Amino acid sequence: MPRYKNQFAAPKFSQETIIDGSTGETIGTIRVKPSSVLWKPKGQQRYYAVSLDAFTAWITAGATRAGRTKS
């Protein structure tokens, strides 16, 4: 494959809209950045943010009862 003079910039974050599976209504938006996780509920203008370190500590703590996926 030839080397190109120009290239696409890498995305700065990944964002997904979460919808209710039964009603199809939007629940909110989650945005994942290299340094943080952001959540914006439906109808809100600003995100709630937590550092990736704080999120990692919370999700792996036994009190959250988060389970590991099979894959």
C-alpha cells in the first residue's frame, strides 16, 4: 500500500447514545476519553465526569457487584 501524504486524525473520544430497549427513548450519552468517562442524562446540557483512575477503582471494587464478562 502506498504511503500517503495526508492522514485522518485519530478520534479524541468514543461516544454512544444509550436508548431504552423497550420504549426506544434516549436514556443518556456516554463518552469515553483516554483520561475520563463522561455521562450526560437525557435533557441535560452538561456531562458528569470521573477520571479513568476513579472509574477503574469503582468498577473493580467488590461493593459494586460488577461481574466480569464471559469473553
